[in-house]
Amino acid sequence: MVTLLAGTLLPPLDFFIVNLAIPSIQDDLGGGDTLGRQIVASYAATYAVMLTLGGRLGDLYGRRRVFLVGLVGFALASLLCGLAGDPWLLVVGRILQGLTAALMAPQSLALIRASLDGRDQTIALGFHGATFGLAAVIGQSLGGLLVTADVWGLGWRAIFFINLPVAVLGLLGSLFLHDPHTRGAEKLDVIGAVLLFAGLVGIVIPLLEGQALGWPWWCFVLLVVAGGVLHRFWRYESTFDGDRSRGRHITPLVPPRAVTAPGVRISLAAVALFYSIAAFFLVFSEHEQAVGRTPLQASLDILPLGIGFLVGPLTVPYLMRIMPRRIAALGLCLETIGFLAFAGLVAAFDQTSWAAAPLALIGFGQGLALPSLIRITVTHIPRAFAGLASGLVTATLQISAALSVAIIGGIFFTAADAYGSTPAITAVSILIAVLLFVSSLLSLRAERVPSLETSSKIVDAHGPQPSESKEAQALSQAQDQ
């Protein structure tokens, strides 16, 4: 479990840790604001578009094997970033980091799904959510601390070298990593992979770069073309007869029966709306600067949210004893209340330093909702597609974050220019509250759909039907396998 959590920690940590180091990197390597955007966008874009493929590769070729390839590759890419002496080499390193992170991250969640059941799985998902929250909380603070401390004269390079000891620990822990997956002779759906990659690139790049570039025309063209490519991708995947392999043992990259299974699309929509909170971190930082708070004061102001986010996932196993269901909805409703209270306090006092309690409530609710939403989603997808399920969930989170920053962030900046920062952050906080409440309703609806585990327990409890022979049962099980 510790090994899997290392794979969970590194990808989001490396996204957040670089933010406060960008000015030092620009001073050392040059490149100005363009380099700063490229450092962030090259990693985020590659990571987001490759997650689904990375998860599916684990299903096809073994999750432990793909996890180790991703972990070693991520360590080498981090070493390249830390040694980079030119801007282009650093950007190449960040692209390689995003690629290898997309191989590594889905396998952590997939192995939890494939290896554990019941309460063990719930506890593991709680630790998974807490680790994700830990990466988000400490990432920016750790980046600033390492740059300021100038450990061994490394300066900003230390933010990449710190990944190496974590990767070494992960490699040692992999000796105890068990993969229950039995690999078959299936081959990768190359055409589907190319179509999906092209479609996601066309969506993610405009979302990441559009705001900074003033939304040029080519951003909208890319979005339209990407929609057509993704439609073509889905039509191609649907041509696989019964989702079975065809041709030379090629299986679909995204089997339609995995995505169209009851409850999957509803739960993914709930996950997407849940991560509308991603824009809040950008909005909060901009508002803090507008009202004259120093970076240290701003980090202390947002700290209650981080503490709540760390505590929330760890309480899920205990809440499961009281209320096995509706924990996701509870967390999302707590977030909704927190955002409404935050908006009211900020509007009344014009200072976020008064809003510690609502921020802690937001973080706690987010910590409850994240592992619970993940559990709802992955338990509606067959275990054979655990890697795909993990990739879909994580990709949904990443693309939702980009959408949130582009849309909600754009609303904030527009409102701030017209009416000031305080009315702007109040308005977007209310908007996020509405989106989270809709997500809570969707999560309730998704939970009403029996999961695959629940269905199997019902079948086992009733036993085989008298009219079904042993041979028919064996054939059915073989087909399911």
C-alpha cells in the first residue's frame, strides 16, 4: 500500500511543487512568461491526455509492470529536469514526466480496486484520497521552501531531485507488490489510442493556454475539431463486435460496455462537477494579492482547507460503519455549505482571514467526497478494466480542472475587472457551490444503481438457478472472464 501511495503522491506533487519555483527558473534559464506557461502546460497536458491510455496499458500488459516502468521513467525524467541547462531541455523533461506519470498513477488506483474488497478497499481509498490531498497541500509550500533554503546550492533544481528518494522507496516496495491480473494475448488498439490522444490534445491545449493567450481563434477551431475526432473515436470503438477482441487479438482501448455500464456516466459527471473546486485555488490566490495579503499570510489563510482535506478521507472508514452509502453526497453538501458561508463572510468582512471555519469545512467535505466518488465509479466498472477505470477517473479530474480554471477563472477575472475582487470571488464561490450541489444529486443517483460487487453478492446469496446446468454456468463464467 505504501508503494502504491508513492505512485499516488508523485504526479500531483510535481504539478503543484513547481508553481512557486517558476520565477527562479526564469531567472536562471531565461524564457520569461512563455517558459513559465510551458513548464506547467507541458506536464499538465501530457498527463491529462495519456491517463486513459496508461490505465488501459496496465489492464493489457500487467499493472505492476506498467507501474514500475512509469516509476522508473518518472525518476529519470525528474533527473533530466533537475540537470537541465536550457529551457527546451526542461520542457522536454516535463513532457516525459507527464507521460510517465500517466503510466504510473492509474496503476495505483487500479491495483487497489483489483486486489482489495469491502472494508479493506474503503480504507485503502481513504489513504489514496488523503495522499492526493497531501500532495496538493504541501506541493506549493514545499516548492517555495526548497527554493528558499537553496539546499546544497541546488536552488530550484531541488524540487525535481526530491522525487528520486521517493522513487527509490517505491522500487524497494515493489518487491512486495502483488498484481492479481492475469495477462492475456491481447494487443493494444493503436488506432483507438491515436484517435483518443488527438481528441484530448485538441481539448486540453486550448483550455490550458487559451486564458493566457487571450483566447485566439485557433483555440476554438481546435475544440471543434477535437469534438469531431472524439466522436470518430467512439464510433470506431463501438465497431468491436460485442466488445470482444477481433482481428489479431486486438481489444478496444475503451470497451463500450465498460463506459456504458449502469451508473458509470452519472458517476463520472459527478466527478467532473466535483472538481470545479480546482479554480478556487487560483481565484483565492488572486484575491489574496488584490487585498494586500503577503504570500505567507495567503498560505496560512488557505491552510484550514488543507487540514480539512487531510482529515476527511481518513474518517471515511469510520463513517462507513454508520452510513455505508451517501458519504459522497454528504461531503459535497458540506462543501456547498462551506462555499456559501465563505462567500457571505468575504462579502461582509472583505478579508479571507475571517473564513477559516468555512475553508476547513470545504476541505473536510472534499476529503469525504473524493474517495467516495472514486469508489462509486470504479465499482460500476468490471475488475478486468480496473486500469481503464482508474485512468478515466483521473483524466476526468484533470480535464475538469482545466475546464474549471478556464471558465470559472475567466468569470472571476472578468468580474474583478468590472466590479472588484471581493464581488468576483463571492460570485464564483456561489457558482462553485451550485455545481457541487448538482454533483451531490448525481452521486445519489449513481449510488442507486447496484454496483457490480453488490450484484455478485446478490447472485451468490441466491445460489445458481435450478434451470442452469453446471456446464452453462462454467461457460458463462468463462465468457465473463
